[in-house]
Amino acid sequence: MAQSLASSSPPVSPSSAGSVVRALGPASLSNLGPGFDALGACLGQMGDIVDAWRVDEPGVRLVGIEGDGGVLSTEIQSNTAGRAAQAVYAMSGATDGLHLRLHKRMAMGTGLGSSAASAVAGAWAANLALGEPFAKADLVDAVLTGEELASGARHGDNVLPALFGGVVLVSASDPTQYRRLDVPRACPVAIVLPEVQVLTKEAREILPQAVPLHRAIHNASELAFMIDALRAGDWPRVGQHMMRDQMIEPVRARLVPCYEAVKAAALAHGAFGCALSGSGPALFALAATPDEADHISGAMQAASRASGIEARAYVTDLNFDGACAL
């Protein structure tokens, strides 16, 4: 049986300096097949958490990180949560200070928007600590600034769905231009995370710098039809179109040795469609019901293991709320 993505929250860190607020930055899927750098979806039940409290001493400080194995820096300018929170605090004009603690609940390098989750959690925690003076739309630049630290560019396909919830279409050339799609209903999602390391930098370096015209036309058509299916809540059609990318996923699939086996298993067990999330190695499949998603995720996990690669399986759904207080 697949694991639920839900997990208990860590205890709130006590602070005598000020009232502690807590924010969740959710996990996310990106690309969804033909929507490279342009389409993402927010996931339920999984993400990073940031605690924040105001202090008299000016400045924003990240005073601790838990769950990262000692990998991440507590320097504000070197941490996506810290940088995003600092951007929000600077916008506010507040003259006091802010302390943060990051609870890293998402593994890095999975394709599920780990750095974006931290950035969103940091930005929303800062906003909560300030008394919520900003709407989510006001925080777009702040979360993009945080995400830029991890990805090297202002990509919005993970960080904006994590902020707003639901499915978001974003301009790849100007991620401050976006649309939250009106998706009428959620869909159960089966996720398998093979134990394969895929570095985002490497996954971008192997992409072609030019593609044949017929493939570009094909992808544009598939993306258009998939967006229409999303707006109609037609998940079987969404699944069909998300598997028809001819430009990006076929190249990145080479970095995930179990890709073909996992995808075949998902489809054989009733998935509407199956694709990489971002650069992988996570693969996700759409299902008709939570029980079917559980069945499909188990089959995907078994296929990965049969290929010689250990994997974890999860079941979740779309999250239409995005960043929230806990």
C-alpha cells in the first residue's frame, strides 16, 4: 500500500520574543508533459514548514533548519526560504526583525518542487508574522526571488502553483505573467519516487537547443488541448495529452532508468496518464479514485523495483489552497 503524503507537523518552536506563526509551502508538479516551464500543479498533504516570529533586533535571520541532513545553509541569501522571507519583510518596511526556523519535510532533487516549497513557506510565514498585509498576488516577486536561488533563473512553474494552489499557467519568459486555471474538480494522483539522483542543472544541459518545427507545433497543440481539458475537469483527456510531449520528456527520461517500466505499469493498471514531474526522478499518474491511485502507485513502485531501483510510492490529490497557515 502506498504511503499517504500526510505527516504530522513538528512541534511549534517556542519563542519568548514574540508570537510564533507557522506556514506550509506545498509540494508541486511541473511541466505536466508538454507544459515545459509553463505549467504546474499544487499537491496536497506534503510540503515544507517555516516558523516565524518577530524580534526587536532588526534584520531577518534563519536560526535553524531541521530535516535537511545538514546540507542547507542558514545564511539568508543562500536559502530559498530565507531569501523569500527577507523580500517580503523588505516590502513591508518593518523596522524590527524576524526569526525563522525551516522544517524541511521534502527531499531535495525529487522533481516535486522542494526549493519552491521552502520559498513559499518562507514568504507566507513572513506575511503571517506581519499580520497578513499582503495578498498572495503581492508575493509573486518574493517567491520567484527565492526560487531563483535554487534554479538559477526565475522559473514559476513550481513556485506559483505552490503559492496559489490549483493549476497555474505561467509565462516562461516573464513568470510574473500567470493565470490560475479554473479547474472544476480535483484528481487523485499516484506518485513514485525512484532512488535516482537527477540534478536540475544536468537535466537542463542535455536538452536540445533547437527542435524541428513539426515537434514544436505538435507540443503547442497538445498543450492547448490539455489546458482545455483541465478547465473542463476532463481528467482522462488531461492524462492522454500530458503523455504526448515530443521535446523535453523523451530526453529527460534517459536519466531515469526505470521510466519506461514505471509508465507502462501505471497505464496497465488503469492510469489516465503518467509523466515525469519536472526533471524527475518522480513520476506521477492520474487516477479515477483514491483507491485506484493506491493500486496504481503500488504497481509503479513494483515496476521500479523490478528494474533494480528502489522507490517510494505515495497517493495524494490536487491542493487548491496553496500556501496556508498551520
